[in-house]
Amino acid sequence: MAEVKHFETDIVIIGSGGAAMAAGIEARDAGASAIAFEKAAELGGASIISGGGCSIAGTPLQKKNGIEDSPDLAFSDWIKWGGPSVDQVWARYYIEHSLHDLYFWAEGLGVKWIDMKQQEGNSVPRWSRPENNGLGLMTHLIDGFRGRGGEIVPNTEITRIKLDNDRVTGVEGINSETGDKVVVTSKAVVVSTGGFTSNLDVVLEATPDLNN
């Protein structure tokens, strides 16, 4: 017989891919409790079956291979390739933080960067690949989250974000394995479901001002 399972946490994370686990690790390091809910039985989302590569400028791996790179060069490449539609503020922020907040941060979790690929739009190789591709990257991120006390609940589809006077108070969902209803009370919700940005209907439902 199906039951109602109650959870209480500071932060609810929907999904268990790269963005989800990074958010969970940062939440735990900041002292917040966090629970991630994954719709599938397997963890890692699309990230775990991806190539796992990341565009990072000025890495030790580049220098080891005699490749001269810098945030300025990467930004110039980005603008030339992306054209007028580029969000220059975001691009500059990402590039300037990619070395310390991505490359070294991931190394601190046990990720090993092993080689690079030359990708379109880049004047030098800067697409850095981790050992064992996405599987290697996500294994370390998942272990890093769990090792900090983070919890991951699989087989659970979140179906509703709870609101109280326009304030997010948690989520509700269903466990596909047991049929149990899941009710979570939280201070914040992080939505990291990957395909959301590729679903125009859902994007416009969540941000109707984009219709203007």
C-alpha cells in the first residue's frame, strides 16, 4: 500500500547530473542540508554518459602540452564564434572562473584531467577531458556530495513545486518503484533537470515574459 514519505531539508535539488551534484557540494560546504531527487534508477543524468569535457582556459594540462592560452584569448574566440547573440558578461565570468572554480575544484574531488580536444570556434585546444569521460567526472561528484552528507533519492519524479504566497516551500513527487507520494519541505529548490532548457513549452510556462 502506497504511503506518504516526508522529507525536510534546507535545499531540494531536482536531478543528479553535473549541475545538481555541483550545487549539492556547494550547499554542503556552506553548511546547508541538501537532498537530491532523481527520476531514474541510475544516478548522474546525461552528464554520466557524456564525454565529460569542459572548456577551460589556461590549464596546467595545456601548459604541459606547450599550449599557450588565457582568459582573454578564450573570450575573443567565444565572441568571434558566437557573434552578437553572445551573453558577454556571462561568457567572461565563466572563462575567468573556469580554471579555479572548475578545473582545480574538480581535481580536489579526485577528477583527473587527461587530455584535450580541438573544438570548433577555439583557436587552441581547451576542451579538457576527464579520465573515464562523464562516468569518471560524475562518479567523483556523486561521491563528493555523498561524502559531505548529501542524500540522493532515486526513482523519484518531482511533479510539483510547492508555493505559499509565491514563496517556494518545497516539492512534491512520486516514487516510481513503491508508488509512495513524496512530500518535501525546504527553504530553497534547485532545478537541474538538463532537458528543461530544450523544452520551449516548459521554458515559456516558467518564464512567460519571454513571449514578449
